[in-house]
Amino acid sequence: MNRRTVLEATLLGTAFGASGGTAPVAAAEHARSPYVTARDGTKLFVQDWGSGHPVLLLSAWTFDASSWGSQIAALDAKGFRCIAPDRRGHGRSEMPSSGYDLDTLTDDVAAVIEARDLRDITLVGFSMGTAEAVNYLGRYGSDRIARLVLVAPTTPFLLKTEDNPDAVPKAMIEADNSAVARDFAKWIAANEAPFFTPDTPEITRTWIREMMLSVPLPVALACRKAIAFADLRAAAARIDRPTLILHGDKDASAPLPLTGAKTAKLIKGSKLIVYEGAPHPLPLTHSERLIADMLAFMGA
């Protein structure tokens, strides 16, 4: 039984127990379809738990929504509604042969928001999900968004250019993508040590490796290119919602000076909290602190 199954069983069991044995009727009255249809017809699998103010959780590159399990459980217990889609080509969403550019992926986010008629949203992005979140605000505006949380962001612009000199050279990005294309499993193994903390359990490492490798290589590469070449500086500078940025100072995947620090300078009034000694996957390695910081921000 994987962590997603455990989470689903726990939440469903809690709902049934609280209803005094009449849950089948109540559940039928309030059931939400697990799928949302994107504009091009792609069916997106969406976890949708609880009620109250909505928190929309966008996942990292090659991660699916099950990676948010601990946060969903904690936020649901605090009375929030948690909505977490699997990106197209990931998890239980459909896998079309196209649509992995950032604008289409952002349109998928908009489709989820509109299909569920979400408003007053706390929009939370982790890693690649931060690019989708910032791009959503740039393309669709902030009418439905109350606040923004960026966890280990890959924004605002990773590619080195004349007006972005302290960034990653294109040749380095292309070489890394070529290594992924040659042997994705080998690339994951080579980059695993700095990705986690030394005390991250092997079962967690195995779970993440398997999750990443379950994404077809063409999808993984297309999404990786979408992140690397996305210039979101203008979109970030226009954000007009309270923004919290959480970033580890030992993040080897999205180094703080290149990403979180730059993003914080662009978003007026944003708050940057640096986790000392923390790597990239904060929802996995620093879950309790992450939840506490999110709850404090949402309650402010």
C-alpha cells in the first residue's frame, strides 16, 4: 500500500466515522468527480479533499499530487479544502502527446480552478509548480487568488542571457537534459544525495524515484525545458497578492540566490523565509515546519 492509498483510506475512513454510519448517502450528495477536462480534452486527475477555504497545490517536476499527502492531511484537519491536480502526463492524469509547454500547463491549472469554481484561493506551488502558479497570475490575473505560497521556486528565470547574467548557461541546461535523455535512472541516482537530507528514509527515496521514473521520458524532458526557458520576471513583478516564499539554503536543484532570492525581490511585499541546511523537497524533508509556516501565513 503506497502513501497515496494510505492517505485516501484514512480520510475516507474519517469521513465515514464522523457521519454515524450514514456516510454512503451523504457522500453521494457531496461527491466530486476526480477528473477535470482540460481545454484540449485531456482528463486531469484531481484530489479534492475537505471544505472551507481552498488551497490549490501544484507539484514539482515529475512529481504527482500524492507528494502533497502530508500537507493535504494536515490542512484538511484544520478545515481547509485541498485541491491537488496531477499534471498532464503524470500520476493518474491522461497522457497526450502534446501540451507540455508552460502556457498549456497553466491553462490546465485554470481549467481546474474554473471547473471547481474556486475562489479566495491560497495558491501553492512547489518547484515546477511555482512556474505554473506565477504564470497563472500573469495570464489570468488575481481575481480568484487570495494569496500565493512559493516553495523552493524555480522562478523567475533560469537561463543566462545578457540581461540575466548570473544564471545557468544554455549549454549547461542542454547538457543536463541530454544526460536525462540518455539514462534517466542514472541521472536520478547521480543527483539524489544533495536532493534529500541524510536522514531521509530509504522508503521515501524509493517512493520518489519510482514516482519520477513513472513519467514517460518525452513528458519529463518537455516539462524540464518548459521550466528552464520560462522568463517569468515580468509576471512576478506584477503579482499583487500577499506572497510567502519558502526556500532552503542548501537547495542544489534551484539554488536560493538564483531563484527564491530573485523572486522575492521582484514580488512587492513578499516574505522570504530561508530554511537553514534544507535541500529542495521541503514538503518531504521539512513537512512540519512547512505546514506551520503556511498556516501562519494563511491565518495572518
